[in-house]
Amino acid sequence: MKKIVFALTLAFALVLSLAGGASAITNGQPDGDAHPYVGLLVFDAEFCDENGENCEVFPAWSCSGSLISSTVILTAGHCTDGAVAVRAWFDEKIQAEDFSLLVDDFPFGGGDSTEGTAYTYPDYNNDPNRKGNGLPSFAYRDIGIVVLDEPVDVGGFAELPEPGLVDDLANKTTVDFVGYGVQFQAKIPGSELPKPPPFYRWDGYYNRYYATGELISGNFVHAAEFLRVSFNPGGGKGGICFGDSGGPILQGDTVLGVNSYVANINCAGAGYASRVDIPDVLEWIYSFL
């Protein structure tokens, strides 16, 4: 997990945490068949001892992503970066409300899972020494692709935008958030964390949820690369949070951007998504189709 607390760039860790769950769009609704092309991605990473030996591969983090063809999933670069293997599920529900798993063998397989290979946009940057301060220093071109080993049929695909589409969208344009990230904040007893209480942690279920939100005016310093979206869990508005990384910001079925990070650990105020409608980005994505 990166040190920057606002990481949706922190794709919520899976390792040994499945019972506690990371789950859905904040203040969202069960997705049903509304966005069947949005899936849950589990990425494997290699872990070695302090000498760089005795390496083993384990499930390490999860993200969301959009199927744009029968074998290609669009997600975030910080999700694909460093992954040695990936599996995708398009089951709407992975967990029950008691946190019991509805998919046998998850996260190692089972259900509608399909294995694939992860690719990261060549100019993706999470190194602050490369591009200076601000958003581009840790989330530049935060775009990734997963190519599945076998085609899947979920009844439809997400659509890619025309180049520059976002530039023509008005402030407060309605958009949809879809993903498998955490859904709500649960209170933790004061004895479990440094005082003073109360403390809260994000929790939920690995299930696909959606919510409606709004674009904030594109007139900000990094608008050429990012979408800025408004949400407020405390005010009952839908939004994105940990685990929704790589999931789509949608206008209809068109992916305007992929979720990159949120501005604070409370997943409130504003979030940012890497724009998909940039010509160079679209050209790279189409090279997989």
C-alpha cells in the first residue's frame, strides 16, 4: 500500500483479509444486470524473503474493471503495475451479508472467474521524482489492461469514448460509478486503536454496486488528464472508495475515465479518474482489441 492516504491508488489489499471484506460503491445500490460488464479483478504478486529468495505468488490486491470486448478489460494502471497474474469475476455477488463467500475457491478461482495477463500503460507514472508535484507525480496515465485467456459472455460490453469527449461535458453532468469497493464505515471499539474513540474503518462485501454522481467543472489544473467527480457519503451521496480503483466513470455505457484515487481517507468530497478519451490512451487501448 502506498503512503499517500488518498489512494484509490491503494487498491484495497486482499491478503488474508477476505473475511473482513472490501466492497462496494459508497451509498450505492446492488447493480443487478445494469452493468454486467464491470468485474472484480484479483491480482497476484510475488513475495520473497529478505534475501530475495524463497519467492511465492499470492493474491495481493483487488480492483474493478470494465469489459470492453470478450477478452479485454479496462482498469487502472496502479492495479496492473507489479502484478504477475490476474483473475476476473463477473458475478454480481461474491459475498453474503454475513461475509461468507458465495464463490467457492475465491480469490484463487471459482464462480465465473477467468485468468488473464495484466498490462500497464507505458507512460504510467507513480514516481514523484519523474514529474514533480501534484497529480501527475503519482497517478499520471493511470491506465491498465487485462487480456483474458478465454472469452467471456456477460451480455454486453462497455464502450470507449470518442477522443476529447470529456472536454465537451458540462459541469454537473450526471455520471454513474460502478465497482466492488468498500461500501460503508463500521465503528471500531476504542480499545482496538489509539484513543480517543470512536474510530471507523471502511467495510462491506465483494459485490457489484453502482451509484450516480456528478462531474465537477473540468476547469482545474490537471483537467487534461483527469476527471473530477463529486461525492459525499456522509450526505447520502454515492461515491467511490477503496477497491473501486479501475472501475469506470460512465455516461450511459461509455467509459469516460477509470477511478484512480480519492482526496482523503473518508472517501468524501471529490475523487479523480484518469481520462480514457485522450487520443494516445485510446490508441494504446485499441491495440489490444
